Amino acid sequence: MQVMSTLSKRSTVYFEPEIHQALRIKAATAHISVSDLVNEAVRLSLQEDQEDLKAFEIRESEPTLNYEELLNELKTHGKI
């Protein structure tokens, strides 16, 4: 986890009460701030998005098959 720097930006985020309570408990248990916990969660989510976009880019040149073609192919191979 990264500690908040002097360059950090402030933002107001509204959590459902149960989510806020869980965040506070998890942060206290891990001996980190709620801000650090939220920053790490957002960082992981953005990293996941980046990985997904890379996967799409890699598969971009693969041929596409529409639903009707897929059904016909499954029927041809005795799958349905």
C-alpha cells in the first residue's frame, strides 16, 4: 500500500453504511487508512481494465462468428 502523498487529491465518496463499516473495520485491522484501502482497490480495478483491454487487443484479429453461425456450427458437429 502507498501512503498518501502531499500531491494527493481530495474527493468525496459516498458509501452505503454497511460498506463504510466494512471498510473502516478492514482498514483498522490492516493498520492502514480507509483512503489507502480505497486507493488500492481502485488501482486494482484499473489494472484489471488495462489487462482486459490488452486481451481485446490481442484477440482483435480473430475471426468473429455471429450467433446464427455458431448455432449452425454446433448443429453440424452434432453438439445440439
